[in-house]
Amino acid sequence: MLTIYGVYCSRASRNYWMAEELGIPFKSVPVIQARLVADPLALDARLNTKSASFLAVNPMGKIPAMEDDGLVLTESLANNLYLARKHGGPLAPADLREEGEVLAWTLWAATEVEPHTVEIVLTYDNAREETPEGKAIIETSVKGLERPLARLETHLQTQDYVVGGRFTVADLNLAEVMRYAMSETYLFDRHPKIKAWLARCHARPAFKTMMAGRRKEAEAA
């Protein structure tokens, strides 16, 4: 069985969403970020990214990690590409051309978008969004997103999804990276095609199931 290490309120959400999309059984091991634990090395500490048992899975001490038939992968976006390739179906590339496009958009999401969006979400996670420092971080991040969002907005002028005219793993990966910036609603109001595309992605039952898992986890914390 597929095993996903990481809480829903982390980048592991991408892999949980993907598993739900594919309809495959999986085991969730809720490893939490060490920064959220008072003493992550305490004997009675909750399983976290500094726990010895987790470091045996991912020596980098980051979530998510994923194990499938003895194969361990530790990069969330790559994990989804692997699952798409293994299980096939409409979320997977249909041919070599689409595979190139899926890879390109996924790497683009990681290199051109996420460095900015993650700064925004971390500012909110640390309750700094109303501080002068936090506002400056958000402003800088939004400026950094202007060029990438302009490119995606243009790309979506003639198609509803990123690759192949249908929802694929490229949409899932990119939508999850983009979700980190959705607190800045004005940013998406300025890019109506992206806003509509995100709404289509987030209307999917598998996404709603994943988000229900996040809410349940947050309520239990």
C-alpha cells in the first residue's frame, strides 16, 4: 500500500489530493513539522520531522515523504508525477509531448511561483501579515509573482486547463503551489482566467476530500 508521511496541513496535501484523484488506497502517517513541537526530541514528543524514525525515511527531515512498493520519494511535486505515471488515466500525460509539458509546468511552479507564494503563506502562518515586516514580505512576493502570473493568464486565455485540455497532474501541482497566495484576493481579481481555473480545480471532489482532511486535522490540534 502507498504510504504518505506528513500532516494534511503541509505540502503533503498535494500527495493526499493526488491519491484521492486516483482513487488508490493509501496509509497516512501524520508526521508534523518539528517547529510546531515544543521539544521535538523528547521521548514522548509527537512524531515529527526530527524524530529518528522519520529521519530513517527522509534524512532531510522534511515532509512529505512517500513510500510505494519499497520506493521512497521525498519531493512532493515529483511524488505526484510518479503516481500519475504509475497509475495512468486522464491525470497522466497521454504522450511524450504532454509529458514534456507536464514536467515543464511542474518545474516552473517550483522555481518561478512557489518561492514567492510560500513567503506569503509563511507570513500568515506566523501571524505577521499585519506587521510592517510582514506587509513588506507580502508586497515583495506579490511583485515577484507579476511576471509568472501574467504568463499563466495568457496561457489560459484559450484553454481551461494547463495541458491537454483536461485536468492533469500539472494542474494539481500548480494549483497547490498557487494556493499559498490565495489570501491576496486582489492578485487573482487581476487575473480572471487564473481565478476561474483555480475555481475549477478546487471544485473537484478529490480536492474537497483533501481539504476536509485539513480541516479535521486543524480542529483536532
